Amino acid sequence: MSHTVAEIAAALGLEAVGDTSIVVEGVAEPADCPPDRLAMAMKPEYAEGIAKGSARAAMLWGEADWQALGLEAAILAPRPRYALSALSAMMDPGQGYPAGIHPMSAIDPTAKLGRDVTVGPFSVIGADVIIGDGAVIGPQVHVGWGTRIGDDALLHAGAKIGARCTIGDRFIAHFNAVVGNDGFSFVTPEASGVEKARETLGDQGEAKGQPWARIASLGGVTIGDDVEVGAAAAIDRGTVRDTRIGDGTKIDNQVQVGHNTVVGRHTLLCGQVGIAGSVTIGDFVVLAGQVGVSDNIRIGDNVICGGSTIVLSSIPAGRVMLGYPAMKMDQHLETYKALRRLPRLSREVAELRKAVSKEDPSD
Amino acid sequence: MSHTVAEIAAALGLEAVGDTSIVVEGVAEPADCPPDRLAMAMKPEYAEGIAKGSARAAMLWGEADWQALGLEAAILAPRPRYALSALSAMMDPGQGYPAGIHPMSAIDPTAKLGRDVTVGPFSVIGADVIIGDGAVIGPQVHVGWGTRIGDDALLHAGAKIGARCTIGDRFIAHFNAVVGNDGFSFVTPEASGVEKARETLGDQGEAKGQPWARIASLGGVTIGDDVEVGAAAAIDRGTVRDTRIGDGTKIDNQVQVGHNTVVGRHTLLCGQVGIAGSVTIGDFVVLAGQVGVSDNIRIGDNVICGGSTIVLSSIPAGRVMLGYPAMKMDQHLETYKALRRLPRLSREVAELRKAVSKEDPSD
Amino acid sequence: MSHTVAEIAAALGLEAVGDTSIVVEGVAEPADCPPDRLAMAMKPEYAEGIAKGSARAAMLWGEADWQALGLEAAILAPRPRYALSALSAMMDPGQGYPAGIHPMSAIDPTAKLGRDVTVGPFSVIGADVIIGDGAVIGPQVHVGWGTRIGDDALLHAGAKIGARCTIGDRFIAHFNAVVGNDGFSFVTPEASGVEKARETLGDQGEAKGQPWARIASLGGVTIGDDVEVGAAAAIDRGTVRDTRIGDGTKIDNQVQVGHNTVVGRHTLLCGQVGIAGSVTIGDFVVLAGQVGVSDNIRIGDNVICGGSTIVLSSIPAGRVMLGYPAMKMDQHLETYKALRRLPRLSREVAELRKAVSKEDPSD
């Protein structure tokens, strides 16, 4: 991972200044930075750390005065966080899974693996699986019968991909991620209390317990290119058609995507988001951590939901939402400001009633 | 999976009409349906898709006019979703784990496996384990020392079952499901801030930090018949007695059931539900996605909690609840309607106070 | 696990009374207690169960009248739950993983294992890993390249520890726990709608979709001594520096700790807690189940957050919080009492407005 400052700047398409022949072996926070690393001081408030550490070179925000910071070299980035993306890819040592097919793996003879594929120890590749070139399948992974995965996949230890899924190129599954488990779909012989409570908004009528009959998941999961699925996340298979995840969508740890749900392109589902079944989510949506979405909801393109927003009804494109239940963010902030003053408001109303009833003895 | 329309209708106990000798190989959504599949058009709004696809036969709602839809045959289902249960079971190709005991598995010689048991590659069966007939134990599964599992279990890849658990017939554990991990039980030498804050409802007194001592989980987990546990779900073992899950209860992905908790029969715990320790949940309860339940709570039979309901106190039988903290659903809907109008209400009260104080110069 | 009552009392530093030579093989709840177990009747309300069971000896609260309960012996504990900690450790049979290095494991020749280390079947120990004395590494575990783990670790089946992590002594990872997966860090070429909505508190301007570029996680995870990580929990690695977990901190099932986050010492993160990236959490903090914490938040020492509290802004030391968004618990209780009365309050204000406008015809 040794690079000169000049090489890094060239790879990132950025301007390098000073002694750009300095070699760095990695990155570090400014205050902990040894001389052989590149300090990441991407905002003015991080720059003071440089003096505490031993950095000779740093990545700085666009207008930074690198010489005043006592550096010998710098890379100037107008949008440093974006530059960090390419820089971190250059510097990433990864998990270091040894290359090649491990002898203690179980690969069905009908599976077709592309060129330069790694399969780690104790991994299982089922019948009729097709895996593209350059895939790195870590240890203890399972890829089920008939599933196709594109080129350059990276499946981390313990990931489980079910049968008959279709996955694009550059797919990443983190530790113990799950794709293609059965959906959670059960039905009662007669209309259940839930069905009645939904119709009446709260009354389940004469509650009569019935056992649940299982509906098997005959669909699979279809995933586009450049998708990630986080640790211990779970993407259910569909009931009749496939559950679908669009190109470029990133799914964080412990996220649940229910059966039949369709998630668009370039959407972020952050940690612990829970999406029920048959939901439709647009492109460029961001659902922050712990957001919950009820079944059969539609969320339009470019919607943003803040942390733990609970979505119980559909959201038009472009909205920014917060709260339980979800409101527009500005309305939520105003409402919750009023909520904090509600006990005082109650007292004020009580006083007003007293005052008004005193004025009007006939009342 | 080839069946004639007549065979399917007979298996489901439903009426078939038209050319019931047509053979189908699976099911499909109406608009994507090839001629060799059965179109699922279970509501009038799905029927228009039939003309776009190539279905010759469909499953339709009870009163459907199948001939007007251009079909050659149909199965008429008065409650089509319920019919889908048996139909999907007939059509489900499953995960396709190869039958038999894989040579790269680790089965303790004292374990007793029933007839026709499959154990996949890299699975571990501990000492004194007893597994019933017909069990399919997928790859990379762990069944701990002394655990008993009934007949016809289906343990998907990566499921981990701890030691000394007792599990009924027809148990299903999805990918990476966990049963029988230690509970989360810690205690401080002297009363902790949490204990004090609970007593005083908010005041922990002079907060004094103490390290936590671990309480080991000596109990196990007892699970009835016909139970499912979802992907990455976790059912803690009990402290002294067992944590218990009743017959027919279905547990979705990423659900947490805390130590000592008792869940009744035919209850649904949907995705990401979190139940703390020592909770008692009745029969035929439905907790929708992300519902949270505090420790030592009782939830009566037939209770329904909507999505993300947070249960901080016990709920009598038959209630339909929503919100944080949980209210009766109709009360919640009325309250949150009022909450959205709260900023306006605040302004109205401010105006009233001004008006009333003008009227009463002595105020 | 056979012990006399006298031995147990001595080990716990507690007073034993009656025939302390009685031998017990384990513990039980009073009503189900066989004669060869110690009944756990740690509060007066549990004592009535003793008559229903067959216990000869019990652990009782400090002032209990053991003879009146018909017992032959008792251990008297002034704080019985604390005594249960040491007692349960004495009685815990554990998961029973067989000792030694299993032949079907994959241990890199450069890994250094301490004395008396167990490695279960189908486990993987990467290059340059260092593991201390007495570690029990269960089956199907992964420890990544260059990671160091201290003495007496217990890694349960399916736990996945990523590369280049540093973990202290007595570490426990439960089934399928994850430590050291990549963080969820993505950036757009130009300022995203999320960045704009954060600045404006709700307005993302002209929403323009941009694909997300990945930021790799170059940091690792550093964990102190005496830390536990629950089933299916996930601790992300840091971006530049390590994510950090302090000594004595206990992390429950399905908890998410985001990249760069620093958690202090002796803190409890209960089930399904979700902590975003770059959060700082103090010592002796308790976050109850499902608590959510936004990124870049600071939570001071000794803070307690009740179940499902959503933390959107920093919390000073010592506070007890509840609600979405988090309020001080007493304020929350008062506010939500008022919220339940809000529909009535709205009606009262409507009546007042009518009354006041009648009085003032000029209005």
C-alpha cells in the first residue's frame, strides 16, 4: 500500500503541493499520524491535530494553507469526503482472504465459477450456481442452488445467499448477511383479527384465535449491480414474483427487507431499517437508522426519512420526513416543540376556563 | 412440480372449471405468466394483468368470470390467500439441500438421529443431541449438546441452536437464526442507577458507576410444535427456568426474545420485534414489525400491536394498540390527529389569553 | 456441578443455615424444584412456591424465615440477584464445546495460539492472528487476519471477527456475533439532499439523485477487557481510526455500533440498540432495548435511556431519558399524560373560542 503523494493525487484527480515524492503507507487521524502516513485533516477543525502528530503530508480541504500547518506536502481536495472514497479504496488492505479454492469447501460439480474466483474454507456452492469472474467468496459462505452472481462479488464470512436468486456485478455481502430466506407470510382460514382491525382502524370484532397457515415463498430475490448488504441483514424472497433491489442501492447491518418489496436505484437503507412486505421504494431514497415501513406502502424518489421515522402511509417524492408517525420534518420539529410545552398549555387552558366561566356566571 | 389444474384444485379442496387437464409447472403474476404456469389473480384488480401475459389457467377469487378473462381453465377460491398456502406448499422447490449425511460434518457419536435425516456440509451436531425423523439440517448449522428436536425439522444454513434446548415437531429455523444463546443479565453489587430511576420514575439519585457482574443462563429454551424462527433472530435461554415459545408461533427475521420470556401459542412476532426478559405474551397475539416490549410486561391473548408500538406497561386481552408509548389504536389515531394540529392550538390559546386578559384588566 | 450448601455459601461469602451438608446439583424455581436442587426464592413473593415443590434447600432474601418455609437448609443473601451472579457461574454447564483443536478447522500457520486453546470444527483463524491462553473458540467461527484477542476468550458458534481488530481479555462473542465488518459510509460527488436537509432542518432543495461512492473502512475495532457482544450484533470498523469499546461494556443481541463510535467503560447496550457512526458514549451508561442514537452525538457518563428512546441530540452526564425524540423521563411522563388528554384539550379550546367570541362581538 506504499504510494507517493504525487501518485495518490494523480489517482484522485486532485492537486498536490510541496514535496510530492514523500511516500505514505496508509492514512491516520492528524493527532496520531506517524511520519509515514497521510494525515486526514479534511476540515479546518481537524487541522490543529497536525501539530500534535508527526505527519509530513496531509489531505486537506480546498483552501487550506498547508505550509502554515507545518506540512512538507499536501493534497488539496475541494470536497475531501468524496476524495476519501477513492483514497480509501487505494489504501484498503481488506479482510485478506487467501486466494484460490480451499480444499475444505463443498462446491457442487454443476456449479460454474468464473476466472480468478476464490472460495474460502467451509463454504458451500450449490447445484447450478453461476458465479462471475473475480469473485471473492470468503469462508463459511453459502450460495444456494441455481443462484447467479455477477463479476467481482465479495461475499464475507458467513454470508448466506438462498436458492434461485439473481445478483449483479460488484455485489458485496458483509459478515452473516442473508439474502433469499423465506418471507414471513401466514394466513388464517377465516378473516383474522388483524384484517378486521385494519378495516375498522382499531376494532378486531369478536377476537377468535386461529392457527396460521404458511405461504411458501416461490419467488426469489433479484439484485442489481453495485449493491451491498450489511452484516446480519436479511432480504426475504418474494411470494410469487421476486423481491427486487435496484442498482447502486446500499443496505446496512441488520436491515430487513420483506417479501415482494421493490427498492429502487441508489437508495440507502441505514442500520436496522425494517421494511415490511410489498413495499415500493423509489430511487435516491435515504432511510436513516431504524426507520420502519409498513406493508404495501409507496415511498417516492428522493424521499429522506430521519432516524427512527415510522412510515404508516405512503410518501410522495422529494419529501423529508421524521417522527412516529412520519410527518414532514419541519412540521415535526414545530409539533414536537409544541409537545414539550403541552403540559404548560394544559395549565393555561385550565386557567382560561376558570377565567371565562367566572366572567360568564350563566355557564 | 408438474400438476394438472384438476390435481391442484383437488388438493386444495376447491372448484376447478374449464379444461382442467392443463398442466402447470409453477405459478406467476398474471402479466408475466407464461403458458405453462398458473396465474395468481386473486383479486379483481389483478385480473387485468391476465391479458398482458400468456396464462392459460389462473387461480381466481370466488365469483370471478373466468371465461370473460380469456382463460381456458381456472380454480375458484373463496379465500384465495388461504388457498395460496396449500398451493405454494405444492409448488415450493425449497432450498434444495442434497439429502444424506455429508462427510464433512461433525456429528458426535452419542447423538441420535432419526430416519431419513439430512445433515449438510460443515454442520455440527453435539453430544447427546436427539433429532427426530425426516429432519433436514442444512449446511453450517450447529445443534448444541443435549438438545432435542422433533420430527421433520428444517434448519437452514447457518442456524445455531444452543445446548439443552427442547424443540417440537416441524420446527423451521431460517438462515443464521439463533436459539439458546445466553441471556443478557447483569447485576451491580449495590442498587444501580437503573433500579433507582425505575422506582422514582426518572431520578437515579447520586449516580455512582459500578461494574456489571454477569448472571449465567442456567435455563434453556423450550419450543412447541410448528414454530418458525427467522433469519438472524435470537431466542435467549432462561436464567433458572426455560424461555418458552408455544405451539404454532411464528417468529420473523431479527426478532429478539429475552430470557425467561413466555410466548403463547399461534402468536406472530414480526420482523425486528424486540421483547425484553421475563415478559409473558398470550395466545393469538400479533406484534407487528419493530414492536418493543419492556421487561416483566404481560400481554393478554388476542392483542394486536401495530408497527413499532412500544409497550411499556401490560396490555389486557383483545386490545388493538399503536404508538410510543402504546395507546389503544383509536385513541392513538385521535391523539395524533390532535398532535398535528397542536402548533395551531398553541397559537389559538395564546390569542385567547390575550383576548381574555384584555377583557379583564384586573388580571 | 455437585456442591454442598456450605460450599456454595462459602464461595458466595454468604451465611448458610440448617443442614448445610445437603448436596445440590443445580438450581430451580421453587415450585418446580426437585430435592437435589437449590430453590431460587429470592423475594418473599416467590416463597410460596416452595411448598409446591420438593426443595430441601433454597437461596432466600436476607431476612427470610427459612424454617417457617419448611426448608432443611438455606443460604441468606442480602442482595440475592447479586449472589446469583457467582452462583450461576458455579452452576453453568455452558455450551460444552469439546476441548482441543478440531482437525476440520483452518488455522493459518502464522497464527499464534496460547496455551489450552480450543478451536471447534469448521472454524477459521487467519494469518498473523494472536489468541491468548485458555480461549474457547467454538465451531464455525472466523477470526480475521492480524486480529489479537486476549486470554480466556469465549467465541460461540458462528461468531465472525474481522481483520486487524484488538480485543482484550475474557471477551465473549455470542452465536453469529459480528465484530469488524466494514462501516456504512458513502458519499456523493456533490452535496447530497441529506446534507442540505440537515443544514436547513427539512429542505433538501432541488433534489438531484446522485450515485453513492463507497468509503472503505481503514480502521479496525479496539475492544477492552470483559466485554460481551450478543448474538447477531455488529460492531463496524472505523474509517481512519478504530471504533472503540471500553472495558466491562456489555452489548446485547442485534445491537449495531457504527463506525468510529467510541463507547466507554461498564456501559450496557441492550437488545437492538442502534448507534450510528462517530457517536461518543460515556462510562456507566445504560441504553435500554431498541434505543437509537444519531451520528455525531455525545452521551455523557451515567446516562440512562429507557426503552426505544430516540436520541437526536447530545445528552449531558447523569440524565435519565425517554421518548422519541428523547426528553428527560419526568418531562416525558408529564408530556405524554398531557398528550393523552390532548383531544379533550382541543375540544375545550374550541368551546372557549366560541364562548370568548360570543362575549366579544367585535372580534
